[in-house]
Amino acid sequence: MSAQPKIAVIGAGIGGLALAGFLERQGADVTIYEQARAFLRVGAGIQMGPNAVHVLRALGLESMLRRRAFYPQAWTHRTWDTGGHLADLVFGETAEKQWGAPYFLMHRGDLHAGLFETVSPSRIAYEKKLDGLDRIGDGVRLRFADGTSAEADAVIGADGVHSRVREILLGAEKPKFTGRVAHRTVYPARLLQGEPILTCTKWWGPDRHIVIYPVTPKADELYFVTSVPDPSWNVESWSAEGDMAEVRTAMTGFHDEVQRVLAASPSCHKWALFERDPLPRWTDGPIALLGDACHPMTPYMAQGAANALEDAAVLARCLANSSQEGVASALQRYEATRLDRTARVQLTSRQNTWGKAGGDTSWVYGYNAITTPLLAERVRAAI
Ligand code: FAD
């Protein structure tokens, strides 16, 4: 037996790339298997809170963030029609001082591209859609849709909200459709053809909202994302097209600032919002889940990717120096360290009240996955 375990990561998304980036830096033997043909720059805007930035900093990406992202001084919550002020979450230098890392707003594609750079290209195998996993001795055989296979000492399912690894581990799960959809897009701010608008704002309506923010340092690209009731649509996909006329109708009566943003937007995507309950566990022997594969959440706290990044940092720490024989216990330490936090964020996000009345945000933004104590394995029954 070699002392160095062979780690297979399924999915080159935000969590999978971050994990592989850390493992490669630790000198581990890691390969990512990704179903896509090549790296795809998908998605729209993304918020990276201080808890996410601690992880990105450890991967050497802080200077990229400062070059590519917008640095907000505050986040403002307003009433949908009058624009009345509800609360501010203060960011900028204050956040940096308080939590040791800044808050950034950026294009998801820039984040993904930055993470992609932290992994050697030779470690990513494309067009490898995972189909099945078989336990062989202490390890695992991976079977792919193209008929090929591979072997590893540990498999990490970072394969997103429709995770095949989760399905293999825990059985098929029927998520609950919230009856709501998110419309979102990024477009050039020059299309507004006028004065600057109020950005970094969440506009709260009675049963719907819209979030608007810039995603570049110069604020020359603008992002919005809604949450709107729409029981007729249930497709969770980054690429499904939306209809701007439908969005404008859905946001009738919202403040003029919102109307200007919607009027200038040429197109949007549409993503159905599903709910899933926190899992009681997500590892089994040499197989574990990470990110949306184990704790998919509504986007209302902007914490899904942040928590995938936290998972990656904690899992890499648990795996550091672990021998082939020690892999299963490293995965259990990871689960024990992460389970309560991710469940709390998942359940808080579901409520969709984050920041509306201000309140203490330090339990979310003050978490540092690079230094948080690693817990011991929990005693638990087999899956
Ligand atoms: P993903 O990034 O989805 O990656 C999964 C990867 O696995 C993909 O590359 C996929 O191709 C691959 N894959 C899937 N199945 C297989 C298979 N069988 N074999 C091989 N490869 C496979 N989070 C934030 O932190 N801040 C925000 O502001 C924010 N805003 C959001 C707004 C909206 C509207 C939504 C819907 C989400 C938002 N999120 C936000 C959440 C965030 O996008 C996700 O939590 C994050 O992308 C999860 O990362 P991941 O690595 O777990 O999965």
C-alpha cells in the first residue's frame, strides 16, 4: 500500500476546484472528473462574504478578487415601492477589520476561472460523467457514462445540486419546489443610459424581492436576481432562458430605481428554487459529499458557494497527512466539523429574512474555515 491516498473529486465546480486546489498544494494525489467538455464560464453575479474570502485568500486568490470584484461599503435593505430604508449591513474596511477579510461582489465566471487556475490542467479529466461507484476493498471503482472506469482511495462528490454521488450514497431524493423562481442576469451598466442607480440593494416586496449589485470594480456591469412566485416552472439550470417581459410584469409597482434596471436589461435566465432539508450525514467510508451535493440552499443569504468553499478548506485540512488507511476517519472528521454549521445556514437561508432587520451576522461572516477547530469523528450508525 502506498502512503499517499488517491483522491477522486467529482465535479469541477466551485467546491470541487477549491478542494483540488488545496489538495494539490498539499502534495496530494488528486484528480477531478467533470462531465462538461471543457471549462465553462457560466452564472451571473455572486457575493463572496468574508467567510468565503478567508478560503480564497488561502488559495492565493485575494489579489484576483481585488482586481476583478466590486468592493461594497454597505448592503442596504429597502421597501419595494417607497424605497424606505430598512437596514444596512456595513461592509468595506469595517468588515475587513471586524472579520479579517472583505466582502466582494463579482461575476461567478470570474470566481470560477480564478479557482480553475489553482489546479494543474492535467488533474482535470473532462467528459467524465460519473455513473456508478463500486466499493473494492478499502477503495472505490468509479464508472463513467462513456464506459470507462477509474479507481481511487476516496471519492468526494462535489457534483452539485443534482449530485449523482449523493444519489448513490443516500438514494434518490425528491426536493420540494418552493413555487418560486429566480430571474437573473448580468448586463453592461451603460445600457442604463443615465445617472447611477442605487445598487447593493435588496428591495423587499410583500411576497417577492429583487437584489441589484455591480460585479466589477468600476461598476460597469450590473447584476440582478429576483425571487418571484411562479408555480408553473420547475427547472433548476444555469442556462434556462427567462423572459424579461414576464419579469417586468412580476415586478409591477416596484420603485422607479428597480424599473430602470429592468427596463434596460436585454435578457435573463430563470432558475426554479427548490428546498432540501439538511442531511443527518454525508460520508460513508471512503465516500463523502461537498457543497451543493450535501447542503443545497436557497440563495437568500448568498452563502451556497461560500459554504462549498468552507467545506473544501476543512476537508483538505482533515485529509492533510492522512494515509490511505486513515482516509475514512478524515472524511468523518470533516463531516463532524461541518454538519451543524451548514445545517444552520441552510435553515436560516430558507426563512428569507437575512439582513432585513440588521441583526448579528458575525456567526456567518466571522467563520474562518482555515482556523476553525477540527472536531473528532462522531459515533454514528451505518447508512
Ligand atoms: P457546482 O458549482 O454546481 O458544481 C458542480 C459541478 O459538478 C459542475 O461542474 C457539474 O458539471 C459537475 N457534475 C455534476 N454532475 C456530475 C457527474 N455525474 N459527473 C461529473 N461531473 C458532474 N452562493 C454564494 O456563495 N453567493 C451568492 O451570491 C450566490 N448566489 C446565488 C444565486 C442563485 C440564483 C443561485 C441559484 C445560487 C446562488 N449561490 C450563491 C449558490 C452557489 O451558486 C452554489 O451553492 C455553488 O455553485 C455550489 O458549488 P458546488 O461546487 O457545490 O456545485
